[in-house]
Amino acid sequence: MTVPTYLPYYVLAGTAGIILTILYGLNLALASAGWPPQERARNVGATALVLITWLVAAIALGAMGAFHSASGALPTIQYGILLPILIGILLIWRSETVKSIVDVKLPGSPNGPWDAKLLHVEGRDLSLNEIENSILRPGWKDPRIHFALNCASLGCPDLAGEAFTAENSERLLEEGARAFIASPRGAEFSGDTLRLSSIFDWYKTDFGKSPGDLLAWLASHAPKEKAARLKAHTGKIIYRYDWALNAKP
């Protein structure tokens, strides 16, 4: 069978069109996700370099007969197509644009994912804030629930190592509260100043009606030495929270 002389040009033009479409779509997707122009251009440029390099390599390999094989041999062109896609995913995954959960922008929730309607349960659209503040807090009426939740940030309580069930929920709530208050993220002293997680400020009404109530609650869940200092504390209290992603270094 004789290959028409115009066919390679058609294939080349079609492939170039596909690459341009991929890059255009990638740019639109990153723009919709709120990526800054400089970071967006860097990732689109890197993806373009990968795709163009792949195309040139594919043309060179084709000219050398690399894609000609005997009947029944393992095809190679499919893997050549898959490679740039995987590299593109890797480039986006390695991007440093999203350094904090609050950098995530979703429809209806520009400062983190909290207010976006992410779930549909029994005919109701729910956001993360609604799950926490309209279901868990009023349903449990137990401040330890705050130490069972995790927001993918370094300042968050640790995730439990097992799923919550009716049988283990009391144990996991208690272990989570004690572990968090024992850690510097939950409560630590710096001289006469007590540094607490902002969780105790954001949800202070869950821990009592006064700073004294909060200190008493903390002491009841703290290790012995820290509990004694919490009970006796009359100095300054400050709140802080680390929103950096709890991710790879």
C-alpha cells in the first residue's frame, strides 16, 4: 500500500492542533482555578516544552523506523502518547502554587473550600462548614469533635489512625483531644505567655463561658505537668494557627 504524499503533513498539522488545544485548555483550567498569571505561564510553558519535545522525538523515531514492527509485537506509540500526559500531571502536582488549603478557590468559596457545596446528602447540598457547624457541633455537643477533624494543614489535629465507629468514637475523641493539647500545636507556654491553637478562639463558646472555663477544660485533658501550669495560669493568652499544607517537604 502506498502512503499518499500529503498524509504526513495532515498528521503533523493535526498533531500540532491537538497540542495547541491541550495548552489552551490547560491555561483556561488553571485560570479558572485562580492560579496567578506567572505560575500559570510557567506550567503551560513547561507542558508545551514536554509536548513539543515528545513530538520531535516521535518524528525522529518514526524516521528511524522505530514504530515498524512485526505482527503481534508490543505496540509502542500508545506509550509515547501516554508519556507527556503523565509528565504534565507530574508538573502540576509539583507546583508550589497551592501552599495552603486557604489558597484553594472553589465556586462560592474564594478563601478555601469551606463554603463550597461539595456533597449532596439526602436531597441536601452541603459544604464543609455546614457539616461541621450545622451537623457535628450541634449534634454531638462535645468540644472534642474539633480534634477529630482535619483540614490538611500543619496546625490541624492529627487524623485518627482508624475510622470512627459507634464502638470506638468515645475513645478516639478522648485520644484526639489529649494528643492535640499535649502537642505544641494545641497548647504551649513561652515564659508567662500561653500559646493556644486558634481552634480555642474560633470555637471558644464550645469550651465554656470564660477564659477560666477554657483553662479548666484544657487542664482536664492535658498531661500532668502541663495541666498544673494551665490551672495556675493568669498571664497572657495568644492564639495562632499554621495554615501551611501538611504535605511533602
